Amino acid sequence: MVKAIATPNIALVKYWGKKDGQNMLPMNNSISLTLDEQLKCIADAEFADEQDEFVVNGKPANADAYRVLEYVRKTFDTKKYFKIISDTYFPVAGGLASSAAGFAAIAFSIAKLLGEEEGIELTITEISMIARMGSGSACRSVLGGAVEWLAGNSDETSYAVQLVPFEEIGLVDVIGILSHEEKKISSRAGMQQTVKTSKLYLERMKTVGKRLDIVRKALKEGDYETVLIEAMKDSDNMHACMMDTKPPLSYLNEKSLETIKRVNMLNEREGRIVCGYTFDAGPNAHIITESKNAAEAEKLFAGIADEIIVSEIGKGPRKIL
């Protein structure tokens, strides 16, 4: 048995929608920061005798999970069945990318098992592709630091690459747990509706490439004020596209909107961009800031957060057994 740990990531420039649902190819590239092991998923992988066995957080896995195992057999020429047990140690389905952490840990554990037992050595690119088949954003969590998912046009060209190593990034993600409720509409279902019905989404597709260029360059140069400005713009734009969906999708709650207000007030008071907010498909807030401003960012959640997690930039998955 192989046991591996992986963590979620928070996208600074997001993807929302796929051009190929079968191969999990996104409409556009995306850029994220991998988070540390305060937010973790642990996956155990071993070979099974006659059929696959898959348990996620104590429950039978869904079809997406089994698709990963079929992909591994087809792509890497093995006839093995797998027994996978995956557990997530932070809130799921609330905009904290629990599926990204989960499938990154699963992909990493499977890869190490194949290497140790079958002599099938997989590259980090191939591990990223395995993770992608379970959850698109999981392909970014197989690497640490700042990561870009290349959308590609085929299975072989859609995977993640590292932009900046974790030790060279002076940012933290101050996370406010504003709700423990699971979202009513999954990201996958929501993005399909947005792509089909939102006119604003068509405009987003015209500008997201420029934002990717700006954020990629700013991260490499350590220009964090630009990173935060663009991250907030991108989050606002994505959630506007969600609201422009028919019927509208609203993943934020009153506490989410209060967080946005407080971040903007802080930045106005300081006369510069100290903090930047971003939200995935859920109400829980991510405030990105330089490490020296973490305490100031924590104060923004006073009275509204059930829990605050200050996550440094993560190193990526690792084998723990």
C-alpha cells in the first residue's frame, strides 16, 4: 500500500467551463497557488484482486473517481485493479477545492504504487493528467508554488506546469470559513450552464488571456500588488458570469459580500493594495496577502468567520507511507 498527502489550490485566474468534458479540457488556462498541509487529503492506494474498490470520505466513490482508474489502465498499459481510500480533512463542497486535493492525492498515490510494484515510472506531467480526469483543478495540486494549467486541445497537451517554486513566493492565503453548508449546485453542473447561457461569459473569454499574461509575469517578478488586483478582478468577473447564467448561480453569501467590502475598505484606507480577495464556487473567502500582512488580513474576518486558516504556499504532494 502507498499513502500520499496532497493539498488544495486557490486559483488567481480561474477557469469556469470545459470545451471537452470527456477529457476534462478547460476553456482557458488557469493560474493558482498551492496551499499548505493544514488543508489536506490523504489517499491510500493498493492493488485489488478482481475489481476496483473506491471509498471517498467514508462513502462509495462516484463515477468520476472510477473514470480515473480506467484512464490509468488505458493510458499506462496496466491491467491492475485498485483499492483506493481517500479522506479529506477540511470542509468539502464549500469553495475550498476539496476535490482538487483529493484527486491530486489519489493520482500521486496511484503513480507511486505503479512505480514501486510494476516498474511503471510516471512523470509529474502524467500524474497531473491522471488528476485532471477526476477533477480539473486537481491537475494543479500535483505541483507546489505558483502553477499554471495549460488548457491544451487534447489529453496529451492539457496538464499543469510550475511557474514559481513555493519557497520563492512571499504570499499567504488567509482563509475564512464562512459557511459549512455544501453548495446546492456542483461546480461541474454550474459551469455547464454558464457556458450555455451567459453572454457575459463570451466577453470573459476575450479578456482572460491578457489577464493570464499579466499574472504570470507579476508572479515571476514578485509584483504582488498587480497579482492581487488581477485576482480580485478575475474573481468578480467569474461570479458575475455565474449570476448572468440562466437561471442565475449564486455561490456567495452575505458574509462573502461583507468580506469583499472590508478588503476594499482596508485597501482604500491604506492607499495601496494590501490584500486581495478571491472566491471559488462557494462562499468561503480567500484573502491573499504578503506574509507580513497576515495578521491584518485575519482581522478582516472578525465576527463573521467560524474559523480562520492562515495557509502558506504549499510544496505539493508527497508520499507518507
